[in-house]
Amino acid sequence: MKATPAELLDLPDDLEEAILELKRERKAIVLSHYYQEDAIQDLADVVGDSLALARAAQNVECDVIVFCGVHFMAETAAILNPGLPVVVPDLDAGCSLADGCPAEDFRAFVDQYPGARVLTYINTSAEVKAMSDLICTSSNAVKMVEQFAGEKLVFAPDRHLARWVSRQTGRDDLIVWPGACVVHEQFSAKALAKLKLEQPDAEVLAHPECDQGVLDQADFIASTSGIIQRAIEHADRPAIVATEEGVFHAIRKKAPDKVLIPAPGGPDESCSCSQCPYMRLNTLEKLYRALLDLEPRVRVEPAIAKQALVPIERMLMLS
């Protein structure tokens, strides 16, 4: 997404060098998700998936954290670092999963199942995390579900991840909040089948947040970091990738000749629509402004942060 005219005012000629200089002056660490634009990934101190970034946020040595991702990720960093400024390039960079699971509605949902334990995906608000017994990411969701053997368990908010985890663990009794990722859900199973016929040598790599029709055609299903690693390890084989296309940059750094094909999606079953509209709100211009002004800052109410810290730290310990 391009910067607005207002964002372009008074920008330095060499924006990337100015960002590096501000990082040094502020003693700041820039954490970036793989779904960010290439230039942001290149300027970041740590690039990773949700689990890797949570681990990084737990072990920072800096005066400021700049989080290039979406709001719930920055909240997690703030919860793990009370008192340390956490700023983001764009405060409106949200998440369809987190936004689709409002805290008040989730509380009412959980109350329908007395005695149930609560496992929530990291793609949730701090308020929802505060209601949880444990947090998971796509990297460790199976292991986290296994912590509740024999117990009634609410899993939220991604129904596709829940279905995949249910199959991996043999648990068909998960109580599932019916949420979905706006990017992963739109990949078209029908269009993917056509693409596979056109690319018979390609391996299909899919994120477990995808619809079952897509996962049924996948050769390999894994988290963002798992998909990247698989693609690098099989550098000589083309890959059809069913996740946000920001991962292509990380793959090409290690496997520059790898043939990468975005999985098709969209209502017309022909477009490649694999960029997250929320992640792409962050730009180099906004990153520069965030470092310059130390705003916008992500703040979590202390009582909520204290409650949410418990399941987050438990996840990191178990991982």
C-alpha cells in the first residue's frame, strides 16, 4: 500500500538509511512478521512467524520495540515487556481473526460451556487472551491441545486451524469459535485443482488456516515458518504456496532460484489475492514516522496484561 501525500511530507531522501539511524538513536529493535513488505523485512532485527516473534519479544534488550505486524502481535510484545514502549507503523493494522472474536461475545460463548478449558490462538486480542488457560500458534497448536487430554476444551478463533488440529490429535470434541483468516480462507480449491494440472511438478504448501478443500490437495501443511523451511529444503522443485505471499522474500533469500507460485483465490477463482490487507498497511514511510515520533504506541490495560501474561508465558515455556 502506498503512502498518502501527508506521509510523504518531510521524508529523508534515503529513507532506509534514516530508519537505520533512528534505530540506533532510539536503541530500538524492529520485529517484523514474514507477511510484511520486502523492504521492511530487510530492515528488521528479527523476522519471524507469531511464535518466533513472541520468543524474540520475550528476550529483547532495547529501549523501544517497533513491531511491524498486526495489532495483536504488538499487544503480545507489550504484555511481555511492561513499561517498555511498543510502537507500530499503523495502529489500524488489525486481523480478521482477532476482530471477529470480540471479548464480550467470546465471554458469552465460553460461559455456555461450564468447566471447559480455553485455548486461544495467538491471533486474538489481549482481552481474549486474558480469558484463556493457554495460547497457541499454528506452529505449536497440536502440542498445546495435547496439554488438555481428557478435558472439555474451547478452541478459538480459527475454525480451519481447529479442524486441522482435531484431525492431528484425534480430538473430535473441540468446542470451536467459528472464525477465519481473510487471506487463507479465500484460496480456491477448484482453482487450485486446475493450477495443479498446469503445474504437475509443483508441490503444494499450505497453511492450516486454509479451507479443507485446499488442505486436501496439499503435499505439505505447516505454519508460516514450516512452509518457508520446506520450500528452502526442496529448492529445486516448484511450489504452489497457499499462504500470504510475504513469505516469498524469506524463501528467495535462501533459495533464489526457487519457482514460487501463489495459490489462486478470490470470488472468480482466478486471481492471486494472497496479500493480507492488514499487514500491508505498514509501509517504510510509516515505519520511519513511528521511529521518529515513537507513536502510535500500543497500550494494554495493566489488569488485562497481567491476566494475559500467564497463558502466553505458559505457551512459551511449553514450546
